Amino acid sequence: MKPAVPTGHTPPASFLESLLAEAPDTLPILRQSCIQVLNLTQDKHSNASDIGEIIMRDQAMMANVIKIANSPAYHTRTPVKTPTYAVALIGFDVIRALVVSAQLIEQADTFGANTANLKHLLARALVAGAQAQELGKAINYEEAGSLFTNAMLYSLGDLILALCRPEVAEQLEAIRREDPAKVLKAEITLLGRPLHVMAAAMAKHWNLPDSLVQLLEKKPVWPKSRPEADQRIMEGIVRAANELSDCLLNPLAAGQGEVFQSLIEQFLPPFGLSMIQLEHTVSKAFRQASEVASAINIDRQHFLPAPDTDGILFHNQYLHRLTQTIYQALDPEGTLSEESAQPPPQASPCLSHSPASDRPLLNFTIESMKISEPSSLLTFATRTLYASYGFERVWLALVVPGKDKLEAKIGYGADSEAIQAKFHCPIKKGNFWDRLIHQFQPIRFSSLIDEGAEGGISPDFLQYWGGQPGFMGTLYIPSKPIGLILVDRGSTGNRLTEIDFAAFSMVLSQTNANLARLTQHH
């Protein structure tokens, strides 16, 4: 049963203002030492010694910071004994986020919060912070000074609500989990305004970084190509890190498969990342976040994905694979939750017999990263889609340099010679091919016949191609489309599935990531 959006209860329009006006009774108040740490970590003239002196005056904060510095996350050979050394080791960005986290936990009893729920939200936030750091490293983002803070405290609204209005937080979490389309309406009904507005006001109230306030005020959009502005790069990383942590810790929530698929299709290509790189960042982020969290009494269980007892994750095999990566990173001996870490027995044959199983993708990922020539990479990608994924016709067409047209270069399947002779398509503003090559994500099509001559598809080509459904996707080097790949099941009538589309999307994403790599190297 879907949770109903509460009705008949209209909060006062000044709900947020009353919370702020009635602080400290209604909202958590940061200790003076925490405020000083936040201010100093944003001051470019501050150093670890300045912050260490503040931390030394607060025994609880000092104990937490030194415990974190000595955690496995920082691989210290000798024990860290001073706050100054701890700050230098951990870094200003992580210190800033962690002192806020520790204070929220300390005040949970005072506000009557559900400590387990608060810790679960903090675990999700810590994963987002660590994930943002790892993504920043993966794309060589140089202005990474606030990635951890911004990604972790992007969920500030949820954290504050869980602390000071736990019953409202639980209602919203239930709606988000079971019927996410109704979340915004529920927020307005319960709070009088969207939660992100409240979060932005709290960020200003606590003097958190301006870049975080800007993020909270407006949801970042996915870029079509890698942005040049540092703020836009940071926005994309923060959104990706938060959506990823939410998908992986709550994979059974309604619509998570679609959110995850959209993330990998719209975030990975513009930033030149492959699925295998994403897998590495997930493993490192979850391990680091859980090790840091143990120092502030957040148990490792809060970092484990919900167990998939009904085999739901098998509908999105890549989401399933990443959840297994998390178990391996956090619990290599299988001691925490053996049953949860394993797929249900009846579900495993589905993966092993699927044409879109993990093994071809893993092989393609590994081998494609060894290729040093774009032409060899494109040939390998086309052949892989034909030989390993069950697509019965696969065609690669490239933009002819200096001319506004596409020409088929490599093809597999029935009537390949005839199709290549006819696959010469003009690219005119607004026609089918022009629209396709200027969007950076794959599409499904029901029939090319529907586009006809107005779409730039010649009758001679359609005579051989026919009206079957299929998939297409753009090939590009950073910011510049160079061609496309087109696949279908030929004339057999075998149905194309969501798993087929996921497989096609991932091979396309990996190919574009490697094209970006080869372009940078040249």
C-alpha cells in the first residue's frame, strides 16, 4: 500500500521562521568550538595548527577527531596523538563535515530523535561525501576543497528534520521510498515549503559554505558535456554522489532502478568515466565512510544495502552488481549478513542465461581500456554488441569530416552489403539524425519508417532496414559527436528487453569514456 500524502493538516506558513526564532529549543545549536572550526576551515589563511588549537579546547571533539585520524581509513603507521596532526591528515573538508555529524548525534537524545534513523541518514550522507571525493579524483578535478562537505551536507534538510521533527522525517522517508512522485507535495503539506528551502536557510544560519547554499537552493542538472566552470563540475559530482548513495543504500525503493540507469547514462559520459571506474569509486567510498563513521559510533550495518529477498535487484543487474561490491568492500569474510550478501537461489539462473550478463561487459571494459587507437576501439565495440549481446544487426556510422552526413562504416547481420551501400544519411538541422547525434544518451525507437524522408532517411535504406524497433546512441569525443551505433534484432521478431537496453547503454558509455581517454592522450 502506498503511503498517503497527509491531508487536513496545513502547517503555518511561518513554520521555518518559527523553528529559527525558537532555537535552541527547536533546532540543534552548534557549540562555539564547532562554529569556530567551520569558520577557520573556510579561511584560506588558516592552517592545521589554528584549527587544532580550537579542537584541543573541546574534549569531545578532540576525542572524535583523533579516533577518526587513527581509523583504518587513513592508514597511519604511527598513532596520531595531537589534533593538529589529525587535522593535517584528515583535511579541512572532511573535518568540517564530521564535526557537524558528531554534534547531530550528540543531540539526538535531547530532541527525542530516533537515533537509528538519524545514523542511517548520516551513513548515507557520509557515503555521498566519500563518493564525491573519489569521483573528484577519478576525473582529476582540481578544485576539490569542498566536495566532501557539499556532498555530505546536501542532505542537511533530511538530517535536521530527523533530529528535530522525527515523525515528519519518517513520513517523508516512507513516501520517498514508496511513491517518490508525491514527495514535493508532501513536503509542502507538512512543512509549508520544499525541504531544500529549509535546508538552504539552515546552511546560511550555520554559516556553511556559499557553494553548499547554492546547491541546496536549486537541484543541479546533468550536463550534456563536461562543464568548464568549477561550480558546475562540483554540482554534477554532488548530485551524482548523493543519488548513487541513495540508490545503493536503499536499492529496493520505488523507481531506484530508473534513477540509477539515468545516473550512469547522463553522468558518466560527459565526465569521461567508465562503469569499472564507478565500481572502484563505490568500493573505496563505502569502505572509507564506514571506517570514519565507526569513530563517531555509527555501526557498519548502516552502510549495508537492504537485503534483496525478492530478487528485485535482478531487474537492474548493474545496481545489483554494485550492491555486491559494497558487501565485498565492507564484509569480505561474509560475517555481517551472509544471507543478505547472496542473491536468492531462484534468481541466479536469470543472470547466468541473460545475454546481457556481467561477464561480457567486464571483458569489454577490461579489453577496451587496453586499446590505443580509436578505430580499433570502435570495431571492438561494434563486434562485441553483435557477438556477445544477441543483437542481430549492429551498425556503426560516422560523421563525414567537412560534410553534413553520416556514412555506415562497420556492420554485422543480414543484408550488410546492401545496407552499407544505402546508409548515407544527410544531417540537416532538426531532422532525425541531427536530433540524435546532439543528445548524449541512447534512445529506443519503435520504427525508422515512422521518421521517413522528412527525418533524413532514404527510402532505399528503409527498403533493406525495415520497420523493426531498436536502439541508437551517439559516439563522441568531448563535446563533439562523431557518429552513432544502431542495433536491433533483425527480422526474427525476438523482443528487445530493458536488460538489452541497459547492456547497450553500458557498452556505449564505456566506448565513449575510452574515446575521451584516447583523445586526451593525443
